[in-house]
Amino acid sequence: MTGSHPVLTMTGISKSFPGVRALDGVDFRLFPGEVHALMGENGAGKSTLIKVLTGVYGVDRGTVALAGEQVSFTGPMQATAAGVSTVFQEVNLCTNLSVAENIFIGREPRRLGAVRWGEMRRRARALLTRLDLDIDVNAPLGSFSLAIQQMVAIARAIDIEARVLVLDEPTSSLDTGEVAQLFRVMRSLRDDGIAILFVTHFLDQVYRIADRITVLRNGQLVGEWTTGDLPQLSLVEKMIGKELDVLERLDEQPRRDVAATEGTPLLEARALGRRSAVAPFDLTVHAGEVVGLAGLLGSGRTEVARLLFGADRADHGSVRVDGSPTSLRTPVAAIARGIGFCSENRRAEGIVADLSVRENIVLAMQAARGWLRPIPRRRQDELVDRWVRALHIRPADPEIPVGNLSGGNQQKVLLARWLITEPRLLILDEPTRGIDIGAKTEIQRLVAQLSDGGTAVLFISAELEEVLRLSHRIAVMRDHELVTQLTNDQSVDADRIMQAIAAGAAHEGVPS
Amino acid sequence: MTTTSLSPGRTWARLPRRHVPVLVTLALLLVLYGVGVSQYRAFSNVQVVFNVFIDNGFLLVVAVGMTFVILTGGIDLSVGSVVAMTAMVSAFLLREGWPAALVLVVALLIGPTLGFLMGCVIHFFDIQPFIVTLAGMFFARGMCTFISDSSIPITDGFWTTMSQQRIGDPSGTFVSISVLIAFAVVAVAAYVLAYTRLGRNVYAVGGNAQSALLMGLPVGRTRIAVYTISGLCAAVGGILLSFYTLSGAPLIAVGMELDVIAAVVIGGTVLTGGAGYVFGTVLGVLVLGVIQTLITFDGSLNSWWTKIVIGGLLFAFILLQRLIGIRYK
């Protein structure tokens, strides 16, 4: 599986930023023909290590050697030229250009200075065939799904005679099928002798694809293991650095029986729908109930949430809140009726990166009060302080810009924003995506607490396990249609939901 | 345009979305021309079409430069003033007795130099192109009046030859040399955009500058290049205008930058950048020219009707771009 000599050796890497020691004497090695997972919580130093490797940052101490020769890249371009290519979490390509161009721009095949389009398309096709992808290379990249865009980014990366391929959270926005396709590609590249450095937050993916695991914690190396030698639970312990009491406790917590579904539902949607977004569906949510919304990426989960929040306007059906007919035509109307919505797209639609933690948290409350009635500063401080502590937002300084926080903490700020408005129904769209396991557990626990306190939660997540753990009832989406609703009792497990997602028929004739 | 040449087996039936705006403009142009032909017998004379080119050759050249800028998501408000300044400088230097060749060289250097400087300010200080080129606009217009506050006639032999030379067949249809120069500029620009790295980088920067940077493309150099190109095109446009009017006047081409932007947008280039073609810009300029001609033929309509129609068209095209979702972002 691994050659005798590592293609990449990083030794004693240290890197400090003002006030933070991001990396402290970290060693890392990468062999040709292996998939090596780099694990750690947010802030453990994974990103810094990758940025050092690709030349975005210089090092304070330590050396990087590529195939035995010491290197010191001054930027990603130089790293790429030397055979170290990186594909980032956010696809950094130009969606207005064609697929072929995105692969080759900057090094197009040319004759006498003129781009040879035919040759470029031919080579693009050949390259994508190698990745098992048969798409029109002339079509603009923006017309394809995120998964395909990611593959194109990989195609671009490996065309540069890559010896080392760094994949920084490539799967965080892919659905199950797309992840499988990505893994096929990764395996075939590995078999070609490329060394792959893989960063992800999904533990099960690590066990599916990685040959070796390196764990970082607080900027220090915890260790390096072959995957077989490190059971999943120990991996989590290594990452967190303590026994997983929080996780365990949540796991042992019996799924609470269905909350009171008697009486008037808090929210009742009848045949609510919007053309070309989501087919008409019925959905009721009672106070204190957690309703999970499961389904593949792009199955219409977000569209349901946006309809209920008034972010999109329904063209079909009706909504009742507390039994009386209501029109949720705008978010303002939804907020006024006690509905809150944390978008999955927290960077674009949620946090305001330049505003402080405090300002971000009071935003929704201020909006609900109207801008003419400012919240007194002392009241703001009080509220913000309470939630920063309750949600363990780190760093606990309410005056720093939210943009400086890690993804998990940004998510918590977003949650706090809605929580201080004391919503009666909170819609959470992928609240745990792309955040580390500690923060994830905290958010899951928070959902459970909210539900105990009588708040209804509509919980949208691609992770079935999470949906199963938290929900009283699970609605399954497929192809923009709500196909079935299951009461989350003993008979429901991930398989059954998977079947519902796959066939939309879990409610009939499934042996349990 | 060549970005979409067909791969084997591709059917014509499927119409790529990014071509819709250009095709709509083409259809509009044909309709306008059809209206002209059906209303006025003289409209079908080929010379009418040639005259549209003769009257708008300089506009076309400037619009080509603007296309580069808008493709990167920028804007260049200085072009009208640069056109005027170039004509003004030419007229002044010729009156001072400079040889025509030298005057041409100097006049053609001013525009790109100013464009280069504005590009540098936009890139290195990360300032909105709108405000930087607005400053450039005031500067160049001020320079016009500084040179002379009244119009300077041009009597130079080369200029009058260029102005009066007719290229055409004996039957009487003809174009001016300016039109040929404009066509050459269009051809070169189309080639640069479709077949050179600079051209492709222009599209990449307009699509997503951040990504372009991470893909290792020279974003800064591309930005500075497009303003330099726009300045060069404005300078060429200024020379063509001085051929056309045989004078330099401090208040000529006021507001021309807005006509140019309108032509580019009607030609299907998206204001946010990343999508559009030089061919579309040619169509956009033709649409403006044909509307003007129609109003001239009518004779009873005030020439301000041109502006009113263009205003309506601009609205329609911006809405169209929105509706077909050409903004991929």
C-alpha cells in the first residue's frame, strides 16, 4: 500500500499568529499511493498545516521536504507546479466558463499564442473519463451540481502532474451518492500512486477511504495510525482529548416518546407547495416536537424550510399557526409568529462577518422589535453574555467580528441569534454541517433541551444518524416531494429511512 | 464566440443559454431594420446600412474597449472624455504644426496611459472602478478645456484624406476608412477574447475574481490590461471622431460613455461580468444606429426619441438577463 519512502515529509513545523500558537512542532508524512486522513477539531491546526504545505503561510520553524528535497513554497501556484495540488471545500472555479476551460485555464494548450480549443476539449474529456465522468465539457460549469464541480476541481488539480493531492473537506456539501463517486475517484487516483491528503469532519468517511490517520489537537501532533489500528471511538477521544462523556450521555438517552401531539398543532401546512421547488405537502408540528427532515441533498429539504419561513412564497396550499389560517408570505410575517430559521448557507445568508458577535446575536431580536426601538446596550450585553456562556461560544469575547470565529462557533452565534427571540418553532437547516464533533454534540444537545422546554424544532440534516437521534418524527423528502412521515419509534432505523429515500415506499411492506 | 464551437455530434437544436441575449439583440435588429424597410422605400438602400457604420464607427471602437472592461465586472466612465481629449490634442498639435504621424502616435498614447494608471489605482488600492474612472472622466474633460475652450479645426492633409476617402464600388455605395479601422478593431478584439490567455482571463476574472486568483491567474494584470485596452480603444475612437468632424471640440462626446455602456449591455454583455461577446456589442451599436436612422427618416420626431427608446430597451435587456438567469453566481 505504501512505498518505502514518503513523498512528503514535514518535520517540526511550528507556526504562530499573534496570540495563537497554531502549530507546535508537528511532524507529518505522506506516502505515495495512500489516502491519509488529517483529523482534528476546528482550531486543531489542520488548515494551518495545509496552508503551510501549499505555501500560503511560511513556517516559523521546521522543514518541508518533497521527495527528499527540501522545499519552501511561496504560494499555491509554486506548490502546484511542484506537484502539490489542493482542492478546497468551496469550489474555487469560475462557473461562467466551460468545464474544459476550468480545467485548463492558465495553461491552455496553445499554438502561436492562440488557445487550441479542440485540443483542450479533447484533453478535458480524456481527463474526466479517467474520473469516470461523462459530461459535456463545453457546458458552463455553473450548469452542473456542486459534486460535479468538485470533480472538475480535482480534474484540474491532477492534470498538473500532481504527486500530492490535498482535499480540504471536499465532501461537506455532497450527498451520499456523490460521496461514493468521489471516493471511487480517490481510490483510482491512489492506485495510480498519487498521495492524497484528505481532511473531513465525517468520521465514517475516514474509515471508508483512509489508509492512515494523523490526529492533531491544539496545534500539536497526537499521533499517526493506520486506520485498522484506531477504532472510531478512540479516534474521537484522540481528537477531543478526553473521554467522550458528552457523546455517550446523549447516546444513552432513550429516544423520548412522542411529545404531546394532541391538541392544536403549532404549525399546520396543508398541501403547501411551490411550483418547480417542492410538490404540495402536509406537515404538522406540535409544540415541543422535533421533526426531522431527511433526504438527499437537493431533494427539496431547504425548499420546505424556506416556504415555512416565508423566504419563498408558496403558490399552493395553506398554513395554520395555532389553528388559525395565516399567510407566511415574508420572513417578517414568519418571525412575528415566532418562527426562526437558521440557513444552511451560514456564510452567505446567515452571519454578517464584519459585525461583532454581539451585533450578530441581537440582529433578529432588533428586527422583530423594529428599528425605531433600539435594545438598550445593557440589555444587549446581558442577553449576549448569557448565550455566549450557554452555548460555549469561543472565544467568549462578544466584541470580536464573527468572521474571525471558526465554523462551529459561527453556527452557535447564528443559533443564539434566534434563541434570544424565544422562537416557538426553530427551523435548523444543516446546523451541524462542517463543524467539529464537539460543537456538533453541543448543538444536538441544545436541540434536545429546546424541545424539552416546549420549543418545536424542524431539524434538517443529511446525517441520518443525527436525525434519528433527535427527532420524534421524521419526514422523508425525495425528488422535491415529501414521500413519507415516520414516527421515530423502535422500528425506525437508518436502513428504513434509506429505503424511504431510495424508493419512497418505506411505509409499505418493509419487514422489521 | 468561438467558445461554443460545436463538438462532434452536438445538435443545433439545443440553444445554449448564454447565446440567448445576443440572439435576442439580433432579432431586435432585424425587426428594426424590417420596420425601416417597410416604412421608407429609401431604407432598403444598402448605403443606409453603411451610413450607420460610418456614423457610429468611433462609437463601435469605444464600445469594444468597454466590452473588455464590463466583462471583468468593471466599468469605465472616462471613455467619452478620453475620446474628446484625444481629438482635442490631435487638433491642437496639428495646428501647432506637428507632423501627422507624430500627432497620431502621441494621441494614441494618451488614452492607454490614462487607462493604465486608472487600472493600477483600481487594482492596487482596491477602489471601485466607478469612482476611479469618474475621476478620470473629469480629468480628461478638464484637459480638453485646458487645451482650448473653443473648437479647433483640422486642416491637415492626412486628416482630410482620411475623412473624405470613400471606399466602394462605382455604383455609389461606399464606406469610410474609419469603418474599416473599426472592423479591424472588432476582429482583433474578438480574436483576443476568444483565443488568447488574456481574453480567457478576462472572462475568468469577471466570473469570479477570487477563484481566478486561487487558480493562479494574473488577476491584477488582467484588470489593469482591460482599462488600458479601453483607454486605447477610446483613443482610437477619438482619432476616428476627429477624422469624422475634422476638428477638436472641448464639449464633444459628452455623455458618450453612457451610450457606449448602453450599446454593450443591449449587446448582451452582463454588467456583473463574465458573459458576453464582441459580436453582441457590434449588434448593440447597430441597434442604436438603426434607431437613430429610423428617427431621422421619420423627420417629425425629436432626436431625443432616440434616448427614450434606448432607455426602454436597456430596461428590457437588463430584465431579460435577469429572467434567463445569466448570472451564474
